[in-house]
Amino acid sequence: MRIQFNVIVLGGNLTSDPELRHLESGSAVCDIRMAANEDHKTKDGDKKESTTFVQVVAWGKLAEACSEYLTKGDCILVKGKLKYQQWEKDGEMRSKVFITAESIQFLDTKKRREGNESVIDHMEESDENENATSEPSNADSENKDDMNLPF
């Protein structure tokens, strides 16, 4: 039996402002970096917090909305698919794991706190964008430095 199920739901805060770019085809792509915190207890019973840093990639109208309405520190809930990408740069193999967003809920945003009523609460990638390129090509990845992760 073979199971094909790839769904991830992750909540956290943006660690930087979203970065919007457009591919030669005209497709909008937004890179979002977020941190997800988790509390747990050690063997000694002490409370400890750990943080996981994740890159999220949004496409099309979802990408444009994220770029317009989100800023560093905003809290979001992402539903998407886990993706793995591998490429060669300067003779070395590189790889990364990231989330391709299908929908993003804007839970607590700076613009909402400032009273901007036009903030969108929930965005989903539309069906028309699913036929567009759904993940960056190796050439797009080669042009970016290694995601600027803090480790």
C-alpha cells in the first residue's frame, strides 16, 4: 500500500517582511520566513521553548496579498504542502525544504492593530493559479542566497 498525503498546517510569526518577486512568465511569488514556537517540558520538568524556522512560498494573488498586508512579526496560519528542492551551485549540491502555501490566515497583523479594516482575514490560492508554475525552478533558487536562515 502506498499513501500519498502531503498536508502541513503551521502557525507562527513572520521573521522578516515578505519578499515579492515576479517570474519572467509574470507569475507573482512571495517568500515568507516564519518562526513556529513550541513549549515542552524537559526530563527535569522544566518548561522549555523551541523554535523552528520555516520558509513559505506563496503564488499568484495569494503572494500579492501577503506582500501587501503582512509585515515582520505578524502572526499567520499556513496550510500547504511540504516541498523538497535540490540544485547544484558552484559544484556543490544544495537543498532545502519549504512549504508551498495553499491558504494563509492572517491572525494578528500590524495593519489590523492599527485599525485598517481592509485587511484580508483569509486568502486561498485560486484554481487559476494551480495551473501556473507551482514551485520555483532551480534557476530561481540559484539566484537566491541560501534562504538567510539563522543557523
